[in-house]
Amino acid sequence: MKQKITLLFVLVLCIGYTKGQTISIPIDIAGFNIATPKLLESRALNDKERDNLIKETKPGMVTIDFSGIPPGKSIKVNITDLPAGSTSLDITKDLRSIVLSNKDEKRTYVIKLVDAAHPAGQPCGSLEITWTKKATNVTKNAITDAKTKANRKREIDKFMKSEFFDKPYDNKGDKVHLYFDENGRLLNFLPVNVDQNDIFYMHILCVKGDEEKYQINVVQGDYSPSDLAIRPFDKITTFGNSDEDMIEEKLEVEYSNTTRRAGPYTSDYFKFQISYDSSGSVANGPEYKLKINKLFHVGVGVSIVRSNLEAPEYKTYYNGTDTTIEAFNGGSRTLFTFNVIWYWTIFHQKVKGDVIPNGRDVLKDEPTISLTRLYPTIGVTIDNDFKENFFLGAVYEFARGGSLTAGIHYGRISRLKDRNFELGKTKFSGTDADIKLDKEYKSAFYFGLNVDTRIFNLLFSKGQ
């Protein structure tokens, strides 16, 4: 039978970090060929075995257990001799010191056979133990920092992918979306033309688990809506530590986000901060300020209209045969009207029961071609007959301060009391003062141009 080195299976007692954990490496020696020594065994320590070996209290042990030692021979290892009468060699101290240095990742033990002829021993093989160096806190922290940054960036990327990150104002939804980092610093930007019925949604980046610690600190802002807000108008006239042992190991931080809601506000400004409550100590982020535009329910303007409601006058005249009555100054009329405009439109209405006041932010332009620019109006003429001329219709605002208007003119006009009299034919005996007239209300279509009273006064004032 050939001489050979028989390798036995390495038995590892993997029992974690408990007291008395021993890594036993059994080697059966049977008939060595000293002329050709070779590696008997290679054993790799996993991370748990490595950490258990170097821990300060109740560290683990590593032993080499020999069997099949030929009669008359003993075992010597490069670091020590196998105790007389023993078959187990404790290499814990030697191996532990090397692992603790955290410089190498391998230790080789040369095994020699000792007999009377060879008291110094003859090499017959070796045992190689390997492990992975334990990462220092500096290395760990670098890895942890990278993971933390990646987690944070992932949450910020979610913000940036939101449809409202670059366009924070949702005009149709009357919502303002603002995005903040964990320190309360704004990540996108403050919008303009925020008004009194807008709700603020504060989306805040935060460490996972800290969601409830964030609140909105309102510095200025109140809600006291008016039951009727009239748009202003003019009166009509003409540094680090290099000692690795002192560096604390960091933990990976996971990020999340939370949203807080505020508003609406009717004050001139909304000032706020993002606050963070940590164990009763509140820290506030930077202060931000937003101008709140007023909402108006009613506007006032002056219109120049063309009405199809005729209001003729009457006089006597001679038709060549007899004296009769004729009408003159009939036909369509050009009139100046004073109009009240309600900023109400079915296209802007809220759900029934909504506490948000309806109204219009006149600094916020609607699309140029949009039914949301259409509002109802009522008016009267600017003359002594204002009590007898009423205009009910709509205005379409094509620009700030200017609208097209159209509707029904309902007015009181004069007509002959004799309903059977034929103008220009029936004979009339009398003068202009004798013409009998009465009044009646009629309606007709009108259209025209409506302007802000401030524009009207600029156009028709005499100047100074």
C-alpha cells in the first residue's frame, strides 16, 4: 500500500459567540513520505469565527488534533512542540495575535516528525489557516457613508420625479407643493401668485422613523375670509481623528419622507419654517416667506356698448298733404354703462360644502382662450335714465382691465299713446307739445367693450 497523507474532514463547531466555542482541526498522520512534504490542510475562518477568536471576553479557541502518529515519533510544529503524551495542540494565542494585528490574512503551521535520528524534526507538511481581515471603522464608515448617501439620494430623486417639483403651483387644484431636505431647506423654489384659497403641501426628506418629529412652524399667516371682496376701483370721473481605535463606527441611515399640510391663509404674507422636535428640543430650519394674493368676488367696470334697443323721439311734420307725426333719432344707440362683474363661473366652482372661499386672483392669468375667463355682469347706463336701463350679460376678459361684453338691454322707452296711429300717415292736429306719449319696457341685444374704471378715467379725464 502506497504511503500517503490522509486528510480528514475538518470539523468546525459553529456555535456562534458563546463561551467555549472551539475550532478543532483534526489531522490523521499515517505513513508520511518525508521526502515529499506537502500541504496537509487549508482551513478558512469565516467572519464569525474570526470575530469570536479576537473578542476581548471569553474568546474562542483553535486546536489541531493529531491522530495516527507512528510509534517512536512525535510531532513538532514551527511555533512549539506537541506536549508529551498529548495529541492536541492549542494554537489560539499565536493565531489570535496575528488576526488582531489586522495586517495578514494567512498563517502557516509547518508540521515536523521527530524521532531519535532527527531530534530537530523533519518537515512532512503544513497547515494553512486563512481569514478575511476585519474592516476598520474607517473603512466601515466609508462604506456606510456611501450607503447613507445613496439612500438619501434615492429619496431626493423621488421628489425630483414628482410633476410638481419643477412646477410647484397647481393652479387647477389650488395647491402649492414645496420640497425640503431634512434640515428644512427648500429643494425646489417658491412660486408666485399664491392666493387665499391655496393649500400648502410641505414634502420633507427625513431619516426613517423620524417622520412624526417634523412640523410646520407658522411665523405669520391667518385665515379670516371676507364674505364679499370687491376689486379696487376708481370713482367714475371724467472640520478628523487619525487614530482608528478612537473612531466610532457609524450606522447606515435609511431615509423616508413625510408631508405636512398648511393653509389656506388670507393674510398678506405666509411665513413659515420646518421644525424638527428631537427629544423635546425643537430646531427650526430657515424661514421662508410667500406673498398671498387677494381673492376678489366682485369687480367694477365701465362699458361702451352698442344697443339694438331703439328709443325714438317724436315730432310733427307736414307730409305734403297733412300734418302728421314722425319718429326720429331711432336705430341702434351707443351708451356708456356702469357694470358690476361677479367673479363666479361654473368652471371654477368647488365641491359643495368646501370652506375655501370662491373668488378670483386677478394677478393670475387664465389661458388666453378659456371659458374660465367668462363672468356674469349687470349694469346700468351712466346718465339720468340709469333707473330705466338695465344690462344683463357676460364679459369675456381678453386682457387685464379689458373685456368684451354682450347680453340683453332691458330698457324703458317712449311710444305713442295712440296705438292705432300710423306714423307719417295719420293726420294730426296739434303741435309737438300735444303729442301724447307713454312708457313701456322692451329688450334687445347689446355688445361692447368693458374697461376697468381706472383705465376709463385715464381715457376721459381732462388731466392736470
